[in-house]
Amino acid sequence: MYAWTNNLSRVSMAVRLNMRLSLIFLCFFISFSCQTKKGKQMLKLKNERGYALEENNGIFTELFDSTNTSPNRYTENNTIYCVGTEFIYSFKHIDTNGKKYYYQNEKRSVDGKNQWSFVSADSINTSTIQKVKISVKYGLEPMLKYNPNYNQTLLKYEYPIADHSTPEGYSISGAIENEKNVWIHPPRDSYFKILELNPFPFIKHPYEIGHQWNWQLTISDGWADKRWKIWEGKIENQYEYEIVNKIKFKTKIGSLDCYVIESKAYSNIGETKLTAYFNKKFGFVKLDYTNIDKSKTILELTAHKQAKKKAK
């Protein structure tokens, strides 16, 4: 299996960065481990872009020879998740009664973990989180310190409040983008831990209606929460994906050509779903989740800042 899936706690961990203490600590590496099941290598494809592509467990990753030591080698060929690019998403949580919620972080903590609470749409205040900001970082640090074989594009997740600050800091996780597939971690801090049980945003070539694929992931009970589901030990999530349509989709940044991907995840604790809308330039512009408790989480791209190209 490719290195990043040997222990996804090292790859998909969210590196919590406490701004007040200026410390980096790996809460997901320690507490919220999850890993893909090992599977033997299926296919390697060589290309003319300086790397080979290796498929394991349904996901293609890039393989470089030992002469390429660039810290940005997994990102520099990206066309969507380019260094410095920013994606701003609105979000909302809709409970099983159709009521809309957001959330806010609490000052109190338990066992060093930040706490959070739901905020109804009619009770929003200056501390309410209603947006997610995802930006693309340069290089492989700090992940490389904990996994020498780390091979993803680094994404930084922030949750601004009314004054655009992020008082609870931010987290870091990863994405995989190449000519065979695009796969990213969703936000998974505080309230967004609920998304760990859902299908991850994922599209795979060929981009054709009817194309189907799957993968699988082991998830620990560190992601459990009484507000959606409690379980003990590890579960095996099985994922099924299909491109079901190609449409002109209206977004806050314009009308975009999008592939619609329907997916579901199922295990012995239940089933979740994701309808994703993917554009070749802007990536996943809408993510419509059905959660383990049948509530909904909906993220929509509202702003996009393209990275500036350096003059040659």
C-alpha cells in the first residue's frame, strides 16, 4: 500500500495549532487515528511529468525517484490546489427536523480538547462560525516530521468568525491531485468531526457519467460524539462512488460546468452519503452530506482566490 495509507493517522491527522500558546500538537495523530486497509499494488503508470502514478485501494498517488527532493513535488503540478490558492465555503447544519444550525467553540476544554456547541440560525453572535477557509500550503512540513513518506498536498483549514479572526487556531491535512484523481480531506475540526464518517470528496478518471469506483477506511472511536453517534473500537467504512451527471451549476462565483458525484459510506454503525459537485478549475464547489444521524451538512464555495504565479 502506498505510504500515506499505512497509517492515515499520520496522513489525515489535523495538526492543531493553538495560536495563543504557539504550539503545534497532533491531537488527531494521538487520539483520532484512522487508516485505510492495506491492499496490494494494482497498477503503476509512467508519465512525462517526472513521476509515476501508483494505484492502491482505488486512489492514485505520485511516485518520484530519489533525485527529486523538492519539498513541493506533490503540489507543483496541481491545477486546482496550487500553493497560495484560497477557498472560502459557507456551511450550515440542518437537523432531522429541518432546523438550521451553525456552531461556536467554547473557552472551556476537557482533557486539552476544545469544546463546541451548536448555535441556531436565529441566535447567531460574533463568535458563531459560519465559514470554512481552506488554503494550500507550500511543502510538506510539519507533516514530514511525523511521517517521512508523507506524499500529499498540504491544506490549511481555518474557521473565521465575524471579525475574520480565527481565535481557536487552525488545522492541517492533505489532498491528492493528479491526472487520475482528485481526493481531499474535508474539514474535521470541532463540529466538522462529523464528516469523518461520510464519503470524502473524491473524483476519479475517466470523468464520464456512469463511472463507478470505491475505496475503504478504518475509523477509530476517537471520532465518536454523543451528538451524532457513539461506538467503541474501530469500524470499517466502505465507500461507493459514481458520476451521475454533468450540469451547469449556479454558484456564488458564477455558473460552472460541474460533474455530480453520488457516494455513500456504510459500516456496521450505519450509512452516510455525499453528493459532490466538482469543477475542473475550482474543485469541489458544493458538498451536500447526509450524516450518520440523518442530519445534513452543506458546504458551498462562495469565494476563490487564485494563487499568484511567480514571474520567471
